[in-house]
Amino acid sequence: MQLEPAPDLDKFVDGLSVSPKLKAWMKKNHTAQLAGRDFTNLLTADDIVDTPEFYNAYMFRNSGYEGNGFPKPKFNLKDEVSNPENSMTQKQSTRKQSANSLAGRRTSIPGIEAGLTESTHP
């Protein structure tokens, strides 16, 4: 009886159309699973803030909770064109506030996988 070799996760991940940060996260955590409790338990505040797909999904999932301590973005699309340097500074500030908020609110992580659908599928 001949068994098939285990699939090469790194090769699979390298073929995905996602950000380099998400690919690095998948390889580091030895998983391509982006849903469920096992997935959300692996996520740290830094993972979410540093990985574009996770950050966008997290912001989408939690944007309605601004009144409950969730940071309100301080930038807008118009600023990206008229004042890109200020827009970048404001985005970094919002990311830092999000990370601080997220560190104390792990309950805000479950459900972000719904926002990953758009960013991880072409």
C-alpha cells in the first residue's frame, strides 16, 4: 500500500492571491484555515493589526461598536489624495488604537472571518 505524501503547505500558500503578511502568518501558524474557533484563537492583536486582510475584516466586523470603546477611524478617502502623508499618520494612529483596544477585548475577534471572504478570494 502506497500512501500519498502530505500536501506541501508552503507551496499551497505561495500560490494564493493574498498579501505577503497573510502568507507569512499561515506559514508561521502552519495553517490555511481562516475560520472557526481554532483560527480566531491563534490570532493576536499584532497579527490583526499587521495583516491587511485581518485588519480590514476586524474593522468591518467591529465598525458599529465605536461608542463602546472601539476607535473611530480618523482618516477619510479624500485625505488619501489631498494629503497622503497626514492620511498615513492617521491610519497608523487608528491601527495603534485598534491594537490597544483589541488587546483587552478578545471577544471582538470571533466573526471576523466573514470579512475575510472578500479579501481572500479573487
